[in-house]
Amino acid sequence: MKKSCWVLAAALVACSSPLSPVPGEPAAAHSFARHGGSSPIQHVIIVMQENRSFNNLFYGFPGATTASSGIGHGKTYKLLSLPLKERFDLNHSHDQFLEDYDQGKNDGWDDDIIKHRHNGPICSNSVNAMNEPQCWGFSGKPKVKQMPFTYVRQSDIKPYWTMAQEYALGDEAFESNNGPTFNSHEYMVAGQSGHSVEVPNGKPWGCDAKSHVNVNLLDYGQADPPVFPAATGHEVAGPFPCFTFSTVADTLDAAKVTWKFYAQTNGAGSSLDPFEAIQNVWNGPDQAKLVHPDTTVLTDIANGNLPQVSWVTPSGSNSDHPGPQSGDLGPSWVASIVNAVGQSKYWNNTAVIVMWEESGGWFDPVVPQQLPDPVTGAYEGLGYRVPLIVVSAYAKAGLVSHTHYEVASTLHFIEETFGLPFLGNGSVPLADQRAAAFDDMFDFTQKPIAFKVIPAKENAQYFLSHPDNTPGDTY
């Protein structure tokens, strides 16, 4: 078993193993991203929605790879349509990924893990129960078995399809991790998750958590008894969820590039703000750049106060996340941001990247490549495909890109646009270095596209006057 190097961030330079490159960008090509200034983009807005696979939102989109059926343990399930507003929340933890992925066979989707048995010498350890399929309890309800094999009715998400048709859509974008939200959001700003693989076991998720809270990590090797190959890794109890590794906040600050992270709220429940789990941001002066409520982005655009880099994460009803907080206003929410930019002075110098941070347990036919972490050697990613829409006056209108991207591509794009160094600096390559940066989705030589308003059920004024207090995520 390889030595674990996840305890201290400083240990990153002490351990190494090769990182398998992903098509689109060599893993260790350069220590620094391409210097900025070669594009007209002066503002980048990352709009990160929740818990939808590509096939679930864009099934049947012309020119995109989708499937009308999938396999669950030898049975073929034909895809059925569902409304966007769905109260049932499919499991989308790391162990559910292992079940769905089924060592590359992609046929475990119909077994939704609804509990973990904690009896006997193996399952009594709650962490080990995450590693052992014999401890997993599945739903036997036919409706639940069918649920992953569904797609959202196009009529519910017209603004997304309109953006994809008018601008550029990516159908080969993946989760950077192969688990839930907390870890994906760390990849979004750090190119890593500190090897964390699940959500913390208490709320809030971050440096303001109770002292007893910790987050499971993925270590190289096998559980006892062994079920999966060593490279699949196994979960172990990890640290308090307050990390010291570097993030893009450090490089943005050093380059004097302005930024804000817009979230529903700070320090409450299941936060979608990854900086809440970053010690020097949460406990330092940069906490002032963590802005709430999320609707502040709309007034900042209108008032000419948009920073150079923005991240926007939604409240629950506007997030597309199924479950108790489920709503159907996500498409309108995203359209309100795009329309605000399009009708402002920012249109000709802004790129809006709309992405979904993880697939939420919804079936997708494309089997994700598994990549060993450069430190531990365990497969921390990739997860399944997620939708990607690039909205810009310089987007290649009508393009369906088949280039391999991932959530960390948003980080690489920021680094490339503003000439920032990669976070790993070449010594230990992180996901921002392996991830391609949306280059094929733009044409900076074209005449800027004239903006047309994206029709939506609700507009910016609605969101400003109807604050939403539902939690952005539950896990």
C-alpha cells in the first residue's frame, strides 16, 4: 500500500506518482498557464448549478451524444421523462458512484443505496461500511430503480436549450471528482479536494463546523475484506474540513485580479461556497469577498460593480437539485444572470460559463476515465458527464463541442484568461493543469454576437424580490 500523504498540504511535494493525461491538455506540459491578454475577455462568471448529468438535461439535443436507454444489472431501462421539480433525491455519494460505475461496466444504476447496514465486524465501522457493498442497502421499489433512467422535459428547461442553441454546448464535460458536491466545489477553486471524497459528517461544511466534524478521505489500497482494486481506493476517516492548500484566491490576489464568490449564505448548513473550507480565506480578509445573498450578482452587474472573476452558486429552489428543496426556477435563475450581462456594458468582454458540478445519480451513457491522484495513486475522479454551456459574444454559435472538459476546466480558464500560474506549479500537477480550458468553444476573431434576451418564466426582478431560503444542497 502506498504511503498516504493527505495529512499536510506540505506533503504534496514529498510524494509523487504519474498522472494520466486527459485528452485536450498534457498533465505536466507547463508550470504556468498561457499568459493572459490574448483575448477580449475581461470578466469571467462561473455559474455552477447542481446535480444533473448531461443525458438528464440534454437528452436528444442535436449533435450531442445521448442515449435513450441504459442497463441496470442486465435489464434494459428505457428513459422516461420527468419534470425538473422532483422531490426524490437519488444517492450521489462516492459509494453510489462505485455502484453505478461497476468497475467500468456502467450497469449499476438501478440499485440506489438508501442505507448502510452497521451490523457485524465489517459493517459496524461506519467508514468501512462505505467501502463494502455487503453493507449497502438498496431500494427495491420499481419507481426508484427506474428513476436514474430519466430525462428532464425540454419544456421545463427551455432557457438552457436556448443558450445551448444560440451559443456553445459541451457534451464531453465531466465531474472532476467521483462523488458529491463538497468535493467538486473544492476542485472548482483549488484543482483538488485535499483527497476528501464525501461531504463532511456535520454542518456547516467548513472551518466554522463543530469541532467533532470530519470528512472522509480516499486512500490508495483496499478495504478489508478487499472488493475493489487497490487503485479504486478506499475511504478512511479524515480531518476537520478546514484546509490549508492553495486556491485560486491566492493567485488572483497576488495578480491583483478582483473577485467575488456569490452564494446564498455563509456559515449555514450545506454551504455551496468552497472557500468556507479554506482556512486563509474563511479566517482572513478575503472573507469579505464571499458575498451573500447570491442575488447580489444581479445588482453588481446592473450597478457596474462586477469583479473580474465571479462564481455564482444558487439557493435550493434555483439549483436544479432534486429533493426537499427542489424547484423549477433554475433555468430562469441562470437566464436572469445571462440577461443581466447581455443588457449591460459587460456583454462584449465577458464569458459566462454555465456548468453543473456533479451528475446527481442520474444515468449517463459515457463511462468516465478514472485518473490516479498524483499523490496517493487512488482514483479520485473523474465522475460522470455534466452539462456545459459557454455564453459569450465570442462563443462559437451553435457549436456542440466534443472536447474533453471537467469542472476544473473552469479554474484553468480563469488562469489562462488572466495569466495566472497553475496551482500545482508543475511539482505536483493538479486538476487545473490536466483540464482543457474551453479554447475550442470561443472564436476571439469573430464579430461579437449581438445579444438577444433569453426568454424565461421569471426575470432578475423576481429573484431580487423573492429571496429563497431553501438550502443550496443537502449532500
